[in-house]
Amino acid sequence: MNKPLSNRTALITGGGQGLGFAVAAKLAELGAKIAINDIAPERATKAADRIAYASDVRTHAILADITKKDDVDDMVNDAVSTLGGLHILINNAGILYPTSVADTPEEEWDRVIEVNLKGTFLCAQAALAPMNAARWGRIVNFSSTAGKTVSTLGGAHYTASKAGVLGFTRHLAKEVAGDGITVNAVCPGLIDTEMSRTIIDDAQAQAYADSFPISRLGQPTEVADLVAFLASDQAAYITGAALDINGGDLMV
Ligand SMILES: NC(=O)c1ccc[n+]([C@@H]2O[C@H](COP(=O)([O-])OP(=O)(O)OC[C@H]3O[C@@H](n4cnc5c(N)ncnc54)[C@H](O)[C@@H]3O)[C@@H](O)[C@H]2O)c1
């Protein structure tokens, strides 16, 4: 059966676990060939193997630190030459520390901005050439409710980086709109992943859940469904948008 993304190749940064893994699995289910990047080699390889096993698409693990331009350029070239083109980029890799401004070391500030914001820029920049060659592209950047208001779990560096992602998304969307490439951001609320569970325990998770209009944490598969829509042909008229998925925690 012909699946909707069977003629597409997708690269997911930080796809070794959590939201990135869920997005990669969803895009594979829809037929896309999948390049999974992570900075943790065993995560990337295991994730690529699991998705190849569960679907009939080709997968490829790529070890890279998205803050390093040489790594990123090699990663995109590798994805293009191994899987044939690059049509969908999911800028998912991100880090979070719950540090207050008063206690944030300069190196921690720099690292959060580098991974969450500069990494998003470097990967998008490298992906433009293959997307232009195809005259079709979808870039989905991971922001957060933090990008629109204040982070629930992270520090000011996290909030600032995710607000930066929204500005970058709008600007790039305008630059490449004429090339068949859309650029959007998703703004998840509190989602049940390794990242959130390293910061909060079960009791805290329940307290947050009770405070949301939809009284639970979000599931990675729910975010993956939204990202998959933005990566589809049907989303061709959506660009420069920042889509909320937060159980009603933030309504703007
Ligand atoms: N979980 C949430 O509640 C939540 C809410 C809003 C937004 N987000 C955003 O969603 C994205 C994914 O979050 P998650 O909860 O799945 O996180 P996670 O920590 O579970 O997974 C992130 C992955 O990114 C990888 N990574 C980190 N730095 C990297 C680098 N420099 N290069 C390549 N890979 C790197 C990690 O190894 C890890 O596998 C992040 O951008 C995060 O800020 C998460």
C-alpha cells in the first residue's frame, strides 16, 4: 500500500528517546525513510533498529552534536547520500536545566542556547540545499510553552532559547516560503518523557496534571501526531506558525 510519506526522507535530531523517538516512529509508520540523530550513540542506533523492526522503512542512525557545524553538515550529507534526499527536518534535540538565574554558570547558559537555538539554526541551514533541490521541504522546530510564557521546569536559559526558536521559525518561514518549504514550531506543555521525569517525581507530576484543564501530562505520541501533520502535504498553507499542545495549560 502506498503510504503518504513513502517518497520522503526525514531527519530527526535527538531522536534516540522521548519526543524525537515518537516522531520518528510516527513518520516511519507513514512511510518516510528515517535518519535518527543523537549525541548518544547507543540511543541513536537502538532507536533506528527498533523503528526498522516495527515498520518496513529504511532507517539510519547518525551520531552528531548539533551544536557543531562540521558535525551537522556531515550529518545532512550522510542522510542525503544514504537515504536519498532530505525532505523533512525535525529540530527536536534539546536540553533543560532547572537552575535559577542567580545560580546559572556561564557555561550552562551557553550550552542551553547552543543546543536549543544554535543547533536548530545549523540543522535548518544545512537542510535547505537538499530541500531546495526537491522544491519541497518541511521544517518543524521544537519550542515549548516556555517560548510563549515562562518555563514550567526549566530555567531562564531554557525560556530564552525556546523564545528564540519561535523568532527563528518565523524569520526562516518568510525567507523560504517561495521555495516550497514550510517552517513551523510546536509548543508542547508538560509531556511525559525522560527529560521531564528526570526533573519531577510522580507526586509532582500528579500535582502538575491536576493543575491543567485536561488533567494529565501529554503523551509523546500525541505530539508526534501534530508534528506528522505539519510534515504532510496537507499542511502546505501553514508556515511561520507556533502550534500549542498543552492540555489547555496555556491558552493564547
Ligand atoms: N518533555 C517535555 O515536557 C517537553 C515540553 C516542551 C518542549 N520539549 C522539547 O521537546 C524536545 C524533546 O524533549 P524530550 O522530552 O524528548 O527530551 P529528552 O531529554 O528525553 O530527549 C532529548 C534527546 O536529545 C539528545 N540530545 C541532546 N543534546 C544533543 C545534541 N547536542 N546533539 C544531538 N542530540 C542531542 C539527547 O541525547 C536525547 O536523546 C526538546 O527540544 C524539549 O525542549 C519537551
